[in-house]
Amino acid sequence: MSEAEVNDYCLIDATRPPRADGPPYAECVLCREPTEYPESYKGITLCPVCEWQEAQRTSCSG
């Protein structure tokens, strides 16, 4: 099965906020640690650890 065929099964929209050039950073909505995203971003932001854990939790199993 090709990579394109595998990705057809994942229907989750994986849009990400823009990366910040520097402080101030937005807080993670789960653990309140600084994220890699600008504080001005309006929406759900996750720190790298919580982002990785969320990706593991919601990943598509083939």
C-alpha cells in the first residue's frame, strides 16, 4: 500500500498555528507550559510534549 493510500484513511485536519519568532509564547492548553506558538495566536495550542502525546492518542491505526 502506498503512502498516499495510507494517508487517505486519516481524516483528521492537522492544521497548525504559525511558529513564533520569539517570546512571548502561548501557553499549552493542557499543561500550561510555553509552546512554540505566538501568544497572539487565538486557538488551541499545545507544547511539544502534549502535541506528541495527542498525536499518539489520535493516530490512525492501519
